[in-house]
Amino acid sequence: MEKHHVEELISEEAVNARIKEIGAQITKDYEGKTIHLICVLKGGSFFMCELAKRIDRPVSLDFMSVSSYGGDTKSSGVVRIVKDLDEAIEGKDVLVVEDIIDSGRTLSYLLSMLRDRKPASLKLCTLLDKPSRRVVDVTVDYTGFEIPDTFVVGYGLDYDQIYRNLPYIGHVVFDPEEKGE
């Protein structure tokens, strides 16, 4: 792993406040309905758990794991379902919960696949959005924060499987190599 350090981008307090606001909006938008939350693993799990606690409607949960990165830090565009849903979503009001949307390739594929399963409704919620990186148009219904094109960690997001447990959103700063080493 390259030498680096993490600098705070969005504080824990700001993240918590924004999730509370999103939960209140979802509660209002889904009045009288049960919401079926689908978490995109692994990163989305932290956000989905906190979001679910702030939705004042009945919720059910399911999980999917998709891969489009392989061992790289950039999406390959080839999406592979690693873990599919445990339950059918036909007739359910589905809200896909994601940690971050970057190019949009993975989410575009995933949403198309889920639409084919005939949910009553299908919406997308993300904690972080990088619209400057978008190469495929994806409609995001609920966004926590729009962020610049920087490599972020914390609140479920990782760098080589570490930093997921940071309670804030940080960006990774790669340290320049020191002379003489």
C-alpha cells in the first residue's frame, strides 16, 4: 500500500445530520407504504443501517453484492453479481441504498436488472455522489453529498479493505515519495 494519510472531508456530525434529513424525506415520500431497502455491499451497509433507523415507516432489508472493479480503483464497466437478493421484489416499493456513485455504470446495470423484476417502484439513494465522473446517466432520488473527484474513505468506504469504520468521510492523500529512499 502506498504511503498516504486521510484528511476529513465531511464531519461525523454533518453525515449524521444529513442522514436524518434524508430519512425524514423518505418517511414523507413513502407515507402509508413499506419500504424494501436493498443495500449494495459492502460499503453501503454502514449507510443503510443508519438510514433505516431514521425512516419512520416499516422497512424490510435485503443485500446484493456486485463487482465491477476487480483489483483496480476504477470501474471496469463489466458487472458481476456476487450475491443476489434473498427475496423477490415484485410489487414492492424498492429503495436501492449505495455508498457512492461514480461512473454510474454499475448502478445503471443494476437498476435495469431490478426493473425487470417488476417492483411497484424503484428509487436510488446514495450517501455520496461524484457527478463529475458520470459516464452513464443515472437518476439519483436521494443524495447525501455531492463530492469532488477525490478518493474517499470512511462510513463504509474503504482503501484496500481498511478505513470503513471511520465515522466521517475522509479523502486519501497520497504522500509524495521522499527523496533518497
